[in-house]
Amino acid sequence: GENVEQHPSTLSVQEGDSAVIKCTYSDSASNYFPWYKQELGKRPQLIIDIRSNVGEKKDQRIAVTLNKTAKHFSLHITETQPEDSAVYFCAATGGSQGNLIFGKGTKLSVKP
Amino acid sequence: DTAVSQTPKYLVTQMGNDKSIKCEQNLGHDTMYWYKQDSKKFLKIMFSYNNKELIINETVPNRFSPKSPDKAHLNLHINSLELGDSAVYFCASSQGSVVGEQFFGPGTRLTVL
């Protein structure tokens, strides 16, 4: 079945720097790749997603890139701010019914 | 106005008890899910329902039984609770049968003593 690996597990950056989180997936049939942000004690919320017919997508300071050949996708956050501090999850469609398989999360800390 | 709501927010109970968690969505979505998030923050799908029909059941002990009385509600009943069931349980919903954005509820923190 689908396996989603996410790296790094923790990431600490200075305010204003960029942050990059990478994920790999195993199922070549995967076609949807969302990124969720979960603040402490809160629910996961979608911040950006990409489908397999697109290589890159941007939304203000956030971008996602997808390399279908290499089966990896990445989240890029530019000009980080303290409020970007959270756990970020990547996911990919997989499993017997095309459900979402989540990576293990990256705890991002942005130091002022 | 709340899109996906869950009750209760916290649940503390003894081993061996039976408990239920309720979930409701007012987004008009067709598909609802239950996820378990353990102490290491791993998010794993447990069940998925589409229009009240079970479509995903991912290796979950049969002590866990979902029930969907209508497409806006998906409840989770857990029998004979065990210590390892302690976790945060999230309900979520999405539109249609094509996988897309999932909207999560606030979570229910279950603690089994």
C-alpha cells in the first residue's frame, strides 16, 4: 500500500528565513497531495494542495512542488513568521479506496 | 458558525467502559471520516463513509463501530476501552467521491485510565 515519508521531523528557523519540508510517496497512482497545518491543540487545516497534473502551485508565501517521476513533493514557506510555528503534515492519496495517507509530520519552530 | 463539530471535546474514562463520540457537519458534504492521532501526532484514518455507506475500514479493532444515521452525522462507538485507545480522535468531511480538501472537527481527546 501507499507509504508517505516526511522529512525533517523537526525544523527550526529564524524569522524571515525560508523553510522547506519534503515528502516522498510510493504509489504511482497517487494524484492528490495536500499539506495541512496543525497548531498546538487545534485541528489540522489545509494550507495548500496540488494535483498530479500540476508541477507547482503558489499561494502568497507558501508554495508546493511536485515531481511525479521521483515521487516526491515539497512545501516551501518563505519569509517565515512566528505564527508559522506548527506541525505540518503532507499527505497523498493511496490505500484501497484512494483515501489520504499522512506523513508523520514536521514540527516547525520560527524563532523571532 | 461551526462547519464540523464533535462532542465531547474531552473524555476521561476507565478501562473496560463503552463510550461514544458524535460528529456533525453542516457543509453538505457527502463523505465523512474518523481519524486517530496518537501521542506522537501520527494521523491515521480509521473509517470513511460516503452517503451513509462504509467505504473505508482500515484495520481497526471491531471494538470500534461507526454509525452514520444520515450523511451529516458520523458517530463513533467504542466498546471495552483499552489504555491504547487513548488518543485524539478527529472527525472530518469532504465533498464528493473524488479526494479533495478535508475539513476537520476540533477533535476529542480520549483518556483511558
